[in-house]
Amino acid sequence: MLALEAEIKELIITTMSLEDIAADDIDAEAPLFNEGLGLDSIDALELGLALQKRYGVTLAADSEETRQHFASVRALSAFVAANRKQ
């Protein structure tokens, strides 16, 4: 699970072009949106597409369940681990 969290952190950094942030700087429990990494809804769409391409997972565009999956890196990695197609 820690390896998957690290992969997802790298995917976030690459997808969001966060050159000044290292994977170790991202707290797996910290919120991805608002006060955490400060991502917004456009970032969520981009990240969702990146996750779909890399892991074959599908996220509903705007559901409460999807918001819960995007709560943190840890929540996202748990979702990917349970639903990945590879």
C-alpha cells in the first residue's frame, strides 16, 4: 500500500505540474483540496483521467463517493487498490 501511495503522489506531482513539491512533502493523510494541496475541481478531472489511464479505474464525475476517494492520497490509494484493472 505504501508503494501505491508513493506512485499516486508522483502521479499527482506530474499531472499537476508541481515541480517544487517532492513526493515526501505530500502527507498521505492531508486533504488534496482546499487547505491541503489546494487542488480544485479542474485538477480533480485531470487527476481522475490520469488515474483512469494508469490504473484503469473509473470515477463518477461528481458524486459524494468520488469526493470521499479524493479526500487524501491514502483514500485514493485504497480506492485504486480495490478497483484497479492491472
